[in-house]
Amino acid sequence: MAFVKDMIRMWLRSWKRFVSIAMITLLGVAVLTGIYAGCRDAFLASDRFFDNQGMHDIQVLSTAGLTDADVAALRRVAGVRKVQAERSQSVTIDVDGDKSVTMQEIGTNGIDQPYLQEGRMPTKSGEIAVTKQFIKDSGHGIGDRITVTPDASEVSDSGESDKQAGKTDARMSDSPESDTSEATDEQSPEFPTELKIVGVVLDPQNLSNPDGYSAMTSFRSTATSDYTFFAPSDGVTGTIYTSVTLLVKDAADESTFDESYEDIVNKVMNRIKGTTKTDRQKARRQELLDAGQKKIDEARDEANRQFADAQKQIDENRNQFNQQIDQIVSQQSAMLGTVAGTGSATDESARETMRETVISSSPQLREAKAQLDAAQSQLDERKKSAEQTFQDKENELESSVPNVRWYVQDRSSLGGYSALESDLSSIQSIGNAFPVVFLLVAVMMSLTAMARMVEEDRGLIGTYTGLGYGRLKVAARYMLFALLACLIGGGLGLLLGFLGIPAFLLVVVQGMYVLPGVRLEYDWLYGSLGIALFVVGVLGATIYACAEEMRQTPADLMRPKAPRAGSRILLERVTPIWNHLGFLSKVTARNIFRFKSRLIMTVGGVAGCTALIVCGLAINDTVAELGTKQYRDIYRYDLMVVANDADADAMRAKLQADGRTSATMNVRIESGDLANGEGSEDIQLVVVPEGHVDDLNEMITLKPVTSGWDGVRKLFGMSDSGESDKQNDSETVLGDGGVIVSQSAANTLGVKAGDTVNLTNGDGMQVKAKVSTVTRNLIGSDIYVSESYYGKLFGSGSGTSDSGESDGSNSGGSLIWNAVYAKLTGSDDAQIKYADALEKDDSVTKTMSCADMAASFKFDLMGAVVALIVALAGGLALVVLFTLANTNVSERVREMATLKVLGFFDREVHRYVNREMMILTAMGVVIGLPLGRWIGGLLTAALNMPALYFEVEVKPISYVIAAAATMAFALLVQLFVNPVLDRIEPVSSLKSVE
């Protein structure tokens, strides 16, 4: 019992160490669990929402549309749980100009169901549910009636079933459904145009929050159409399906963001991509061929029928003509007394001569015979021509019907889904990295604190072991102390980690995405392992400290520890400096460098905390500079204007008439897809007119980057725009031997120069393309290709007009140049105002002002995480400095008492002690600043996000802030340490043993 009481008294005397260990554990566990828990809660809410709304696991699209036979074939695939055929149509609506809308049929089999937010779901023809984005932009509300206009090209591009993934609707735009509809009884989807709004819904394929701050961040828009309207099957016509969506057996039991889910879905996708896809592509093409042949046969039969009718009419007229001639001949024969009809050859010859004589003697008869002969000749010519035409059509049929292509996609092809997963995964990767530093600092501080605690009780430990107490029982006093501190700190850390930090993160996440049903959840396994990790680390340090002392015999432990032998420090050997130092300065130098363990612990702890602060600020600076670097340095143009193909000429005329541009360049922009073995990425394909490739360098900075050295530079925080890479000093020029891939697109997929990738254009054609260069780019996923190489890859039928050679304008180019890069005159505010006004013009689909994007670009989720990390790192720095300062004082009580006996005033003692701490803190700051830069490079390298490349940037002010914050914490700690120094009693303290 006395042993226990003494142990409790010892704990109470060491309450500062207890608080220090508990606080370090609290912060470490909070960092370890907080960011993870916030992302996990968002992942779980998203997964529940996708399951409740029946988000498809697999989506199948085809360039020729999909039929009931395709649906039946997919239903027979092993592992498929549900199949749903869907129809959609592209329309436009007037909302401050023409805006694109995807009319989407609400599935009847429970797949891809919209989430009702207001009103009710549409049930009758003409009723629709719209998104909040449309309500916000248009000012309409439930009960309002609106009118939409089908796209002129809708017959051939009715496949916009995937609103979020730019590649999906583009892939359907080359669908030969127009030919199919003419060749068969098939019909493309058509929706009512007079509509009534009855509900407001959330599209499960696009969770972007229209009311949040993310609505202003358009660098990663996940929708190719401006709005999506949902309509019931009632009133929708058409036998061709836009897409077929599937649910996979057992997939709903797994989290959609886990590899186990991907494994289940990929097995079914591979089955579909095997024989099912191949067979149905061939069968569908054969259907089109058969339908074409049927039409040819029907046309031939109809022509033959018409020819037969015409021949019959000619024959009847000729019979009447012959009868008339025979009657005249008979009358003339009777008058001459000639006997007709004997049947002899002579009589027939004479009769024929008389017929010819009769015809030649009458102009009317001559004309009638000529007309009959001409009609017969014309009919024969028409029959011959028609047969030749039918033969040509039959010969051309095989080449005129292209191969049918199926596209089998999973959820990752949805831009909204990918953006959510990418954002949360990247933030979670930061949450996985930072706790490592916290754990290292916690172990170092625990080792320092517990080693001093054990050393203070050195005599008591010797006494207990001499009295027969086991070493384990004696060590348990300190192990239980550390364990209790860890458990209490860890318990509080779990509260902060699973409640406080996730609540903060979810507020930020919900400003970017709508997550119905999100709630805070506790992960028992992860939380327990989080505490266990710090318990093991701190207990390990405690056991090590105890073992170091208990290796000695009880007699040695009960005797005072012999002081270390004096030694000269390195600075003493530098005579010019050493001789100019004062007495107290020399004492301070000796105290700092002779006690190497204290030096290492203090400098290491402060350096770690400073590095965390710098790292957080580095991420913040990196994100903050993305917009400026991209829209000021890389993009040299001021304005990008995009129009529909039909309005391209009018858009250019508008730009020219306004007179605000100083230079322009015509290009073609398409939404496409870049893919390799690592995955796929939505891209913006930019086609440059032949003869104008040099102009591209005037509008965009095309500096090549390398793969290997670039990665090393990134880890060490070196800027791509610096002079360290000589290859970046000169720009590359777009050639005809490959495409230029932007760094922000290449980074996600690991693409480098010389690779071969799968490239999909706006018409959905997928080809193999060679990557000639990867160029510096931070935001967006641009792929640049010359007109000639584009034609070589995709042929001349994609996005073309009827004109001839290219001169960079529609009037003389084989491609329709639907976009313009322009340099503007005037200030930034004037340019932004002009871009906003231009976008309202009917001929303009979209404008992008670089001045506006540079000023408004922000990444709020990352900023919130950075603020959280900096705050926690600052708290850790405060706790570390407090622990080190108290340990320093406790080790030197006798020394402080001696100084007081020698006549030092309290302020002089303060300066004597605090000077050492400030110097050690400054040394830690000096090491921590570059260390933080390096760690920041490691973390940004881990942020592998679509359409973003993080080029490490640390502003000088961030170094100043990190250093000033750490030094300020050191000064703040002095306010707590000085009273401790004042309470040291010289007489009693001189009796203590150090």
C-alpha cells in the first residue's frame, strides 16, 4: 500500500509531464483520426446515397445506339443483377442565352434515380424535375412552364446519357442513327418540348453544390451540358436507347470507393468486354447492313414495279397504234382488191410495206410512232441506270456502315464521381502523412520527459530494488504513468478526431458537394489502433528510459550519479570567436553543446514542429499560386470563346465587330478522353489549324517537362519554371508526329513523352496516339494536336464542314473552328466585364476570362485542411517547447540555486536559462524551414488529382510566419517557466542531487 501511495504522490508531483504527454498524444491521435474520419464520413454518406439511388455500376454505350437485343444480351451476362435501358435527348433553353440541356428519362428499373429535394417526381408526359442549378440560374420555380428546343443535330447525337463525363455524350455524337432510322423502323429518342416543372432533384451523377463556394470554381467542371432535366417514360418516344446501365451482384455490399468493389465490377466488365461486346458489335452492324440491303431490295422492287407499269402502258399504247394502222391498211387493201390475210411471206411483206407507207404518209402517225419509240428507249435507259444505281449502293453498303463500337464504363467515368473521390482521397492522403511526424515528436518528447523522470527517482529506484521489489514492479510506476497519460490524451483526441475535426471538414465538403444523409460515425478499429500506436510509442520510450537506469545495481542507483567529465566544445577551438565571447556567453555555449541529448531532442522537436507549419503553409501557397501561374504565365491569351459549330462564324464576326481584340487564333475544342493502362482522364482536345501551329506559342506557353528529374524537383520543392532544368528554357512547337499532353493530365496517368495512349475525340472515335511532349500545365487537362495529325488519327469526317483547304477559318478549313483564343485590350476589370457580356450573346456558348480565373481560383477544401494542420502543428510546437523547457529546468535546479546564491537576480536567471532555449529554438527553426519545404514537396507529390498538378511554392512570408510563430511560442513558454525559476529556494535546492 505504501508503494502505491508513494507512486500516486510521484504522479502528482509530475503533473506537468503528465499533461505534456497527454497533450502530445491528444494532438497526434486527433490528427491521425480527424482527417481520416472526416473523409470516411463523406465516403460513407456518398456510398449510402449511391446505393439508395441505384447508381449504376456499369454503363454501356454504342456508336449505333442500343436495341432490345443488346439489352437482352447484357441481361444474360453472369454477375449482372439489374439492367435498365435509358433514353436521353439534347435540347436547348433560353437562360440568358441558349444553354444546353440533357433531357434524361427516369429509369423504370430503379437505376440512376434522381434524389427528390423539393416538390414531387414527374409522372405524366410534359412534367419534369430540374436541378437546383437551373432554378438558381433561371429564376423559375415549381409550377412554371418552360419550352425547350431539340438540337438540330439531335438525330445523330442523341447519346448524351452521361451528363458528367465529357467523353460519354461525345462518344454518341458519331452515332449513325440517322442512317439507321432511314434504313429501319428505328427511331431516336424524342421528348416533349412543352414542359412543366413539378420537382427539384439532385442528380446522383453530379453532387456539386450550386449554392456553395465551389460554384465559383470552374476549373474542373464535371458537366458537359449546362443542365439536366428528368422526365418520366410517358411521352418519350424512340426505339433506340442512348445507354444501358447495369447493377452488379454483391457490388452494393462493398463500399464504392474500395478495391473490393472495383474487383467485383471489373470481373463483370471483363465478361461484357469479351464475347458479349464483340458479338453484339458484329450483330448490330449486321443489322444495319441487313436493314440497308432491305431498303435497297425494297427500292429495287418498287422501281421494277414502276418500270413494269410503264412498260405495260407503252405496250398498250403501241397495240392501239398498231390496231389503227392495221385498220387503215385493211381499208386500203379492200379498195385495191387485194386479198389480205393469206398468211404467205409475200403477203406479209407487202402488208408491212403498206404499214410503213401509211405511217410515213401521215405526220400524226409518224409523231405517234416516234413518241412510242422514245418512251421505250427512255424506259430502257432508266431501267439500266436504276439497276446500276442499285448495284453501286450494294457495293458501297459495306463501306458506308462503319464498325459499331461499344463503350463499357464504370462509375469512374463519371466526372462528378471522380471529382468527389479525388478530392476526398487527396485530403485523406495528407491525413495519413502528417501523423507520422506527430508520432516521431511524441516519442522524442516522451523519451525526454520519462528519462528525466526516471533519473530524478534514481535513488528511490535503488532503494525499492534493494528492498526486494522486482524491476518490473518498479518500472510499472512509470509505465502506468505514461499509459494513463496516453489513454486520457488519446481519449480526448478521439473526441476531437471523430467529432470536432470531421464536423469542421464536413462543413467545407458540403460547401462543394451535396451529401444527403451525412453523419459523424466512429470507427472502433481505427480509433483503437490510433491510441495503440501512440501508447506503443510512448511506452517504448518509457521502457527504454527505465531499462537504461535499471541496468545498474541498487547500490549504484542509491549513490549520486557521477557528473560527466568536462570536455572542450568545438567552438573553443575557434580562438578568434571564443576569445571575444563574454563569460555568460561561454557558459551558454558549453551548456548547449556539451549536453548533446538535450541539444538533439530540443532541436529535433522544434525542427519537426516548424517543418509541419512550413509544410502546411507550403500547401496553402502552392494552391494559392495555381491560378496565377496557370492563367497569367502559362495561358498568354486573355479570353477563350467557344461556340456551337453552327454559330462559329457568327461568334467570330461578333468578336471582330466588337474591336476589343489585339490578336486572335482560331482552334477547335472538343471534349474527349485520354486513357492508358493506369486509367482514364477527361480531357479538352485542342485542334490547331494547319499553318498556324507557331501561333499557338503566342497564346500558350509550351515548356516541356521531363518525367524523372521533374519528380525529383517536385519532392525537393523546386519550381518547374526555375532555371534548374535547361530543357525548360526553350518552348516546344506542335508538330505532326504526335500530340502535346499537359502536365496536369499526364501526372494522373503517369504519361510521358514517347508513350502511346488511347485518345478519344468529341465524336467518340478512339484511336492510338503518340505523345510527343509533356508540357508544363497546372490546371485543366489540355491535349494539343495539329490539324494534319488529327486528320491522320480520326480521318476527315470528324467535326468537318464542306470546305476545302485549311486557313484557320470556317470558310476555308476542313474542320469547324468552334473556339477562339484572343488577347484583349484594357484592364483586367474591363476584360472580365467584356467576357461576361459576350457570354450572353446568342452565338456564344461559353467564355473564359483568364483575368477572372486568376482572381477567383480557389480550392477551399484544401485551404480548410491546411488551416487545420497549421493550427495543430502550432499546438504541438507549444506543447513541445513547454515540455522541453520544464525538463531543462528540472535538470538544473541545483545550478539555478547556485546562481541565486552567487547574487543573480531573478531576471538575470531568466535570461540565463531562456537564452539557451531561444538559441536551441532558433537552431531548430533553421533546420525546420528547409525540412518543411522538403516534406511539402513529398505531400504535394502524393496529391494526385485529376486536372491539377501541384507545383510546390513557398512564399518568403511563409518562412517568416513559421519562424515567427515558433519563436513566439518559445516566448510564450517563458511566461510559464519564469515563475518556476522564481520558486526555486537556494538553500533547499543546493541539497538536491543532480
